[in-house]
Amino acid sequence: MENRQVRAIAGARVSHVQGSEKTSHLDQHETGAKYTANQGWDLVGSFEDLDVSALNTSPWDRPDLGPWLNDRAHEWDALVVAKTDRLFRSAKDATDLAHWAEQNNKILVMVDDGLKLDFFHPQDEQDPFAVMLAKIFLILSAMFAELEGRRFVQRAQSRVRFLRPTDRWGWGIAPYTHIVIDHPSGTGKALALNPVTQPVVHDVVERRLLIEDQSMTNIAVSLNDEKVLTPRDQRRVERGEKPQGESWTVNQLMRILTSLATQGIKLANGKPVLDDEGRPVRVGPPTFSGEVWDQLQGLLKERSGEPRKRRHSTNPLLGVGKCGECGASLRQRSQTTPAGKTHRYYVCGRSPKACLGVSIRADDAEEIVAQTFLEDCGSLVVLRRVFQPGEDHSYELAEVEQTIESLREDRALGLFSGPEDEARYRDQMRALIARRDVLRALPSRVAGWIYEPTGTTYAEDWASAEVERRRKLLTEAGVVFRLHEPNQWAVEVPDDMKDRMRQASSS
Ligand SMILES: [Zn+2]
């Protein structure tokens, strides 16, 4: 027996054929095959147990592995799997299989766990202590796999399944805006609004963003100043732990304000889970009304298009000054003369290489802009930019179109493989396309900014305004200061804006 070539079988076991796990049995095959090749063994077979829970099924009863352990046991010498939990999830299975291997002179290898039980090669060639240790570790790791398996089963029983949507909250932590409660039906879980965090998000959206138009940075800073708990700290407190005093970040806020989870929609891998009609599945009440949510998404989208115009800054012409050569925004630069006097300049802000010669004394530029603009529009009524929510379904339409797109992607990635999946894909797609066509046919008014006349003129407002307010008057009127050279510049007010101002002033 000593010099006989070892014949190996390599296996993989995947308990749910869906999502990212779908490809994992392929990886495991590779692990087993690679190990076998490294040992110089012959790979004589493989088994692939799909959709069988190892916790409930002993190795001898599994459809593909079973035969190798029963009728075909004489065809191989070594059994190679990637991990212990791929072979069994109970300590009893482990001891049984170890015992069986000993009686049948087999080798058991769990590659990733670094475990090898060798009853194939003569025992006197091996360190008996090492064999004993391997047995102990095998049983120990099976015990841990058993524990983990129990948890896995608990989770899986009510888990979010992409292809089997329900209105139950599956598993995982609730979004910041919600808490997990028992489902009203008595089985499973659902989401309810979190009484602690709801006032926070409503204040952020309805006051700070939609009324006061604060920047995200400012909002994050004031949440920190007011010692509002971050999502993670909030969860800690809810679990009865101590908060760690973490700080809010703009990214964190953006996630909360843009994720559909905030609206009680069930997500899987960041995408809405759909029901049979292709509609997003709701697991909890929405935080905001559809109108406010649309308004919020419109505002955030608008801002992401012009991120730098929004930040409060010390650049009085931010969002107004543009390089006449390359179109980049002008930036400020200070220069100190040999006499020790410091001057502010506006220069081309292109990076890494700014346009040469595009430079003007900042005081001059600001005066030019103010004078030209006020000569042009000073007597006209100030228009205030107000976000008007769409009366249409453009947001929902965009959502449906996006869902269609992601379903197509998922399918292209091979996530719908079985005939059942394929049928579901077709049903969802048919429903979505029908929904899209209905939405497209509805009359629409796209959500966006409108201009409301105020009671005062630009000249009046300008006189009493601070730097930041002046900048806002300019940017909202669409004014651009285009600089070519120190003495060559233009102040442009868009014609449509001027028409609007004239119209508002004459009525
Ligand atoms: Zn430039």
C-alpha cells in the first residue's frame, strides 16, 4: 500500500444556490483540485452537493457525497474539501466520518482549515501525536461549525432572498431610521419607525436642507456639535452598550438620505427586492412622504451636479468666476509684494496646470461684477430659486427604468439560472416594462427649480447683503464672470434669466 498512487475526490457543498454563493462552489472545487495537484495525487472524481443543508443531512445521506462513502468507497483514497463546514456541521458527523476513515484507510483533508487525517499511509510512518491532534482539531472545528451552522440556519430561515420576496424583515441591522419589531402577523420581523432617530432625519431634511439650504458639511458639523448619536453609536445604545462618541460624516448622511432603506424598502446587495409584479417590497413604513422624498432626491442630485457652488466658502466669486480660456472655476490666490503688502487675485483654477495670464486683482474683479450686474439688473425684482416637486412620476419612472437595468445586469451575470428563476425573471420584467409604459404615458412635469419673485430689487438686496448672500444672488441669477486676461473679461447674465426677471418686475 505504501507506494500506491493516492486517488482523490474533491468536493464542494453550497447550501443555497443564489447570489454570491452561486460561484463559491466553483472556488471550492478549485481549492480541492489545486491541493490534489500539489500533493501529486490523481483527481478521480468530484462531488457537488447543492442546496442541501449539512446540518440536517449526514454525509452518508447527501445525494452526491453519499454514494462515494457507500458504494464507491473503493474507488478513492483521499477526500479533499475546502473547509470543515463544507463537509459537516455537527461534531457527531465529524467523529463518525473520522472513525469511518480510520476503518477504511482513507485520508480526509480540509484544505483551508489546514486539517489532514491520514489513515491511508501506515500509522508507524506518522507521528502518533500529530494524528491524535488532527483528530482533536477535526472534532473541535466541527463543533464550531455546528454552532455557526445553527446560527446560519436561524438567519437563513427568515433571510432576505432575492428571488423570494416577502414583506418580512429578514436579517441584518435595521436602517438608521427604523427599528426591528415583530411582524404584525405574528411570524417573522418587520420594521417600524425609530422614535429616536426620526426627529433627527426630519429636522435635517425638512428644515436644514429644504428650507435653510444648508450644506451637508454644515449639517454634519452641527449634528456633532449637538452630540447627536451616529448610526453606530445609536445601535450601541439600543443594545445597551456605551456610545463611543463617533462623529457624523457627510458620506454617512448621504447614505441615509439617498438609500431606499430609509423609505422602508427592502434591499438586497443595495438593490430593491422586487415582488412578482416587479414592485419594490416594503418592510416598514416610509420615513418621508413621496413628495418630500422626491424633493430631497432632486435637491441632492442638483447639488451633486455642482458640488463646489454649494459649499460656504471665503471665495466671494465661487460659482461665478470662470477661466475664459479653459472654463475652469477661478480660484483665489494671495501674493505678497516685496514691500510686505498682500494682494488677493483670482486666477485660473485648473489643476494641475492653470492657464497662464488669467489673473486679476480680486477687489477689481468683485467690483466689476457688482457694477456690471447692478447696472444690468439692479432695478429688477429678485428671483428666489425654489424647488418644485414634480407632479409627474419621473422619479418613479427613473426608479423603474433603473430596476429594469439592474435586473438585466443580474441576468447577464447569470444570477437567474434555473427554469424557475428564468420564469420569475420574465414575470418581473414583463410587469416592470408594463409599469414603465404606463408611467411614460402619464402627463408629466419634471421636478426642478422654479423662480419665485420676491418683493425687492437686486439693488436693494445687494446693499444690505453680506458676502455669502451676494454670492448667492449672483449664482442664482446665473451670473458668470469670464476672465481672459487682466483687462479682458465679460460679465454674463443668461438671457432666459433676464427675461424672467423682467417679466417678474413688470407684473
Ligand atoms: Zn484656465
